[in-house]
Amino acid sequence: MAPDWTARTTDPAVTSLVCQSITVLSPRGIAASVNRLIRTGHLEVGERLPTVRDLAVELSVSPATISAAWQTLSTVGAIESRGRAGTFVRRVAEPSRPVRYLSVGWAPNYVGFDLSTSMPDPALLPSLEESLRSLGSASLRWTASYLEDPVHPDLRDEILEDWPYQPERLVTVEGALDGLSRVIDQIVSVGVRVVVEDPGFPALIDLLEARGAEVVPVALDDQGMLPDALAVALVGDPVAVFLHSRSQNPTGAGLTADRRDALAKVLKGSRALIVEADHSGMISRAPDVSLGTRLPERTVHIRSYSKSHGPDLRTAALAGPADVVDPLMSRRMLGPGWTSQILQSLLLQLLRDPSAQACVARARSTYQEKTTSLTNLLEAEGLHVHPGDGVNLWVGVNNEHSAMQTLAAAGVRVAPGSSFSITPNHSPHIRITTAHLPDDVDDQTDIARHIVRAARATPGQKSGVS
Ligand SMILES: Cc1ncc(COP(=O)(O)O)c(C=O)c1O
């Protein structure tokens, strides 16, 4: 049925189709039937739905029942009210593909130097075999019950020892991204505003856009979000502000105590939840500075152990106020429930084991050395780059496409800056994961030369290797 875009009243055929499809006369039953008509294409985008009053009369139910059904459909983005013009079928969001995240580049069998993925160097992770061997039965905890405390109590104590503040709740989740995703499920719905760093983490932006949120970008410098820019963004009453506490992806920026205090001052006047990701955790050199020390009742702080202890542990700690964390954990019971206590025992073992601690410290200094080495080599070639914390270097270029092409021709893969940028006219950049630089100084020097040529490349210039 093709909608008549100019219609001022509902097509009687639509009213009859809607009425015939409804079998259960509750708000939920009505919403489910109409949603099914939309999903199956029987009601097209832009179709005007019957008014609350008309449908209530047709179905012999109260107007409140229809209103509640329309409210449910509008919350999930299936319909929209256009005031006095009526209520219309809305364009249903495409099944969400993580477009930005995929555009960073996945090339598992890449032949050449792959500096495009912000992953730890496997050679610098603590040995899981050793930790598993020394995990005696006294410290191995596992459960046969669905009803136990989902967090290993000793692990909670261990993590809290160097947590930047005393949170009301601390739980574990399956990585920082899982934590972000679960918080988003709790607080973000279609049409709400959320503030994020620009440039920012592509997967986070994908998640927020898939949810139908309006993403409001805020610029940052090497100390984090700019307080004045945040103040402007808060005027739109966002439900949440997402930021990194340290090793910001992609820039490597980290909150200083002064910047935290300036941001806390600005945030005091808003109601937004603060969601901090410490995705690099213990491989960061900077201290973990959190707004939780100033606004604990509004801060969720997530620390991942993926970069320090291995992505396959799939474990991050998530702390925050009970009114956010408790519903999140209840919802999680309708899925994985909790992080396996076996994995939690292993993480605890790794955190306490002196040789694993030494390994993480070695990784931290190696990442710093590699970033410093590449920065110096670029500087020697006349390209100034500001080194950040963590495993990445954010490099300004003349033209992103030309830079990517030049590097691809030289067998070097990096991530395109546009995948991280929210404002369309961002200044062109590439992100280089220094963690995967080769150890050999000659190889590093060659790579640095290619990067400098790439940074200066302009459209139309030949990208061949010289
Ligand atoms: C900012 C940021 N958050 C989260 C993640 C994913 O971390 P996890 O493995 O803990 O989910 C990454 C991965 O690079 C990241 O850069």
C-alpha cells in the first residue's frame, strides 16, 4: 500500500488494516501488532496512522490504551508524532552495522606493517599458562549457582585498592566496550542527546548512533575535553557525557587534575551521567584521574584489562552509583549473568603475581619507548607530532586519502582519522598504533620516512614508493 503523502486524514484502508491485525487489546498487544505491520512492509514509511480517538472507538478501548501503545512504538523509533498533523510511520533504522568501527580497517592476514589496530602486542602480555599453572585450588573460585555475588570478593578488593575513588558499586563486565554498551542500553533512547569527545572511539559512536541518539561532539586537547566547549554542549541537556580518563583513543590525551576540576565545575550544573572509559588501564603511564572523585553519584568509571593482561580475558571493572549499576546487572541476568568466576580468579592471580606485574610494567615502558622513538624519527624528518599516552600516535596530514594511499603503497597500514572524527570538516589525521612498530631501528626509520611522505602527500600526487 503506497502512502498518499498529501493526505490530511488517515486512509480508511489503513485503519481497517490496523484494526484487523490487532488480536490483543492491551497497549503491548496493540504496539506489537502495529510494529509487525511496519516490519513486514504492510505499513510504509510516512503512512499516517489512525488518531488515538478514532482507533479507541474502532477497537472499543480507552484512548489511554492507544496512547500507551503509540508511546511504546515511538520510544523504539517505529513511529513519530508530528503534532496536529498526526502520527506517522517512521523510517526504521537500518540493522545496525558498526560502520565506523569497521572503517578503521580489519586485515587479519595483512602482509606488511599493520599499525592500524589499537591492540596490545601479544609478546608483551603476561603468560596466561604460567598464571593458570600457579592458580592453586585455594585461589580458584567457581560456582554452580546462579545466585552468588557476581563479583569475586577478593578481586573486588584488589581492584578497589587502586581505584581513583570509593564507588557505591563495583562489578565486572566483558571488556570496556561491553560496559559502555550496557550503560548505553540503560540510559540512551531514540532522540536523546549524548556528548562525546571529537575525535573519539568509533565503536562508541556506532553504538550511540545505532541507538538513535543525537551525538554532540566536544573538542579536546592533550588534557581532555575543553571545558568551554563542554559547557556549550551541556545547554542541550544531554543524558550523558562519554569521555576517556587517560590514553584517549585516538589522541592519547589524559585528564589532568586541573582539567578534571574544571570539567567537574561545568558538569555540576547539568544532570548528565558521566561515563569514563579507562580502556588502556594499566599500560597507561598517566594516573587514572576520574570525575568520580568530584561527582561520584553521577560517574560511571570503566577500566579494561584487555590491553594490560590480554583481550581474551574479556574482563573490565565497572563502578558507579547503585541506580545505574544495579539495573544494569539485573538486565545482565537475562544474558550472560556474570563474568565467569574462573576468569575472575585468573585476573586476580595475574594482578597479584609479581612476574605478571613486571610484565605489565615492561609493556608500559616498551609502548612509551616506541612512541617516543617514532616521534623523534618523525621530528628528525621535520614532522612535528605530539606524543600521547598508550599505544597510539595521532598524526596530522595534508590529505587523509593521499596519506593512506602513500602508506598502503609502502606496505604500511594505519587507521584513517575520519573514522574517529564526528565533525565532517575535521583536520585530516591518521592514527598509528606504535605498539606494533617493529623493534628494528632501520625498519622504524623507513616507516617514519614513509609517514612523513604520506603526511605531505596531496591529491593527484603519485603514491609510489621511492
Ligand atoms: C576507547 C576504547 N574503548 C574500549 C575498547 C575495547 O576494549 P575492551 O577490549 O576492554 O572491550 C577499545 C579498544 O581499542 C578502545 O580503544
